[in-house]
Amino acid sequence: MVDDRGAVGVDAERISRWLTTLGIRFAAPLRFQRIGLGQSNLTYRVIDTAGHSWVLRRPPLGQLLNSAHDVAREARIMAALANTDVPVPRILGVTADSEFSAAPLVLMEFVDGLVIDNMEVAEALTPQQRRQIALSLPHTLATIHAVDLSAAGLRDLASHKPYAQRQLKRWAAQWQSSNTRKFPELDDLTGRLLAAAPEHRETCLVHGDFHLRNVIASRETGAVTATLDWELATLGDPLADVGTMLAYWPEPGETTGDAFAPSTLQGFPDRAEMARLYLDETGRDPTALQFWHALGLWKLAIIAEGVMRRAMDEPDNKAAAGTPTIEEIDSLVRRGHQIADSQST
């Protein structure tokens, strides 16, 4: 999705100087378009007069939570994956130099392909195309989780302590820092997750926010050709990524509170098949999967509340797709309770 509003947060002249220092040849002047949802870090397509394109990424505007929106860390992860089987865009430059920007910047290659970030795009696909794209998601997750941390230089990326407890502590703190209201139902879900946290068995690279809008797919085969938005990547339990993928995967007849629900269209597999594809490829034990699904919904609700808060505090952070609503956030928490209920029965 392209946002044709003014490119807030970027200075074309200063960024042009930066590209020159990187040795990137371009035909001035540069033009900037907001792309993607832009709900967290702001992302722009940079286009020169000869039609060449790059992607620029920077933190959102306004006051930020500690450790959030670290685009340099995100770039480090993507650069480390360049020589693995994980499909990622190539990182071309990173800077925190105030000569070029008031905020850190990352420049990466532009990967052309299919981005399913609105219902119009999803509805234009055939059922076969939808299925091909969906089948590539569990395989891509399996590829991410198979990365050799030592060989990629990512073993020190994050703590190796039990992941469930780390996630619960981190996101509960995020809620306290960014919430706009009292929400007892979310507090109750937090308590349920704390009580049900599974034993930590494995540490690997996890994407942290893996879903359909964060990949680019081949128009011909449906295979994932680029995995985007590594802001929440860390080291932890691989099933957490599967739980997140399922949290973003409503089924026909479910009320999500969100108008974007492509997985309800004909051709997209149901959650059970998506999980089975991953489990069959990796051979992992699915015992804790419902916990991670419920935690994924809980975390998504907290992220959405933070996005809503940032848009309230700084309207220029809003993306063309709009911002989450209280009704959508409440719906996520209700679904989290439902998944937690199914785990306990």
C-alpha cells in the first residue's frame, strides 16, 4: 500500500547527500512515498527520476518507548541473514549521523513482488494463488528457525533465558507504558498466560511479528521472496512465531474487528493446516502451541494499543490504512481468552 501524503520525517536533500556517501548512483531529485502500513517504524519507497527504487526505514515520530523501534538492530539482523536461506532484502546502508537525519536511517534494496496488505489485493488473487502463498509461510518460518546462530553471528542478539517469561515481562511493561485506558480483561489474560507458561526447551532466531503483511511473494510461484519488518526479532522459542502467525489468521465466520482478513477467503488454508505444515517440516512438539497462539493475540493487542497511542500523540505517524480501534483490540483479547480456554479443556 502506498501513502501519497507528504513524506514526513525525511529530508530529501540530506538523504541525497547520504546516498552519495554510500556510493549509490541516482538521478536527482529523489521522491519519497510512504509504503506498507507504517504502523511502527516508518517505511518509504525512494524513487529517482530514472525510475530506480530503494527502501528507506526510520523510527516513528515523537517520544518512543525504551528499546523500541531500533532500526539499526533490525538492519544488523537482516544483514546477518544475507548469506542464509532466509529471504531478506539486502541492506545498503545504516546511519545515525545527524548530518543526514534527526533519527537513525536504514537503506535497503527494493524487492519487487506481491504484497498482500489490503483486501483488494487478496480478493484479486485466484484461490490457487492464495494457497501457494499461504503454503510458503510455514516453510519460511521453518527456514528462519533453522538459522545457525553462531555462523550468522546472532548468538548474542538477545538473552537465552526462558522466552515465555521474557515475553510476558516485556509486553506487560509495554502495556503499562503505552495503554490509553484500564482494561481488566487484558490484565486477566496476562495472569492466565503467566500461570500457563511452558518450560523453555529450545532457543533459535524468531521473527517476532511474522504474518502475511510482512512478506513479499513471487507473482509467479507464490513463494516468499523477502521477509520484512524484523523489529521484534529475538532469540526464543520457535513455536512463538507459529502462534503469532495463527493470531493473524482468522477463519471464516470469526469476528476479528479488523476489515483485513484475507485468510477467510477461499483458497487460504485453515489454522490447523498452517500449523500442521510447519510441524510436519520441523518435527517440533506442538504441546505448547495453544499457549503461544493465545500469547500472540495478547501481544498483538498490546502492540495495537501502542500504535493507537502513538497516532493520538503524533498524528503524522498514522498510515493510509488507518490505526487500530478499541473494538479491534478488545476482539483480540476476547479471542486470546477463547484460545486459553481451549488449552485448559
